[in-house]
Amino acid sequence: MGLLDSFGMLVSSIIAAIVMLVFAILSFFFTVFIVQIGAGLAGYSPAGDFVVLSAAILSASAIMAGASPMSSLSGLPDTDSRSQ
């Protein structure tokens, strides 16, 4: 049973990584669209490489911020079951 459980955890980790990668790519495409529309509304016409650069910075910072544990900053007690 131990080997089967380990294999199941490996498969679920791989599936989770693939899903996270898909969501990161979708987030990047959406951010490129938002940056392009925002620049157009402001009257700017930036080159494509600057649009992609700014979208990459925004997407990466959003992904890193979502992955960081912010419960210590809120002052609320940790409700994670592992800490009990």
C-alpha cells in the first residue's frame, strides 16, 4: 500500500503542477491584454516587447504574492491543521 500511495501522491503532484502552469499561462495572456488595452486608453502605443515585459512582471509578482503565506501579517491565528 505504501508504494501505491506514493505513486498516487506523485501523480496528483504532477497534475497540480500542470494545472498551475496552465493557469499561469492564462493569467499571462490576460495580463498582456489588460496592459495593451490600458496603454491604448492612456494614448500610448508601446512596442510589443515592452507590453510582454510589463505583463511578465505583473504576472510573476501576482503568482509569487499568491504563493506567499500572508497569515502572519494579518494578525489572525493560524488555522492550519498541521500547526495543532
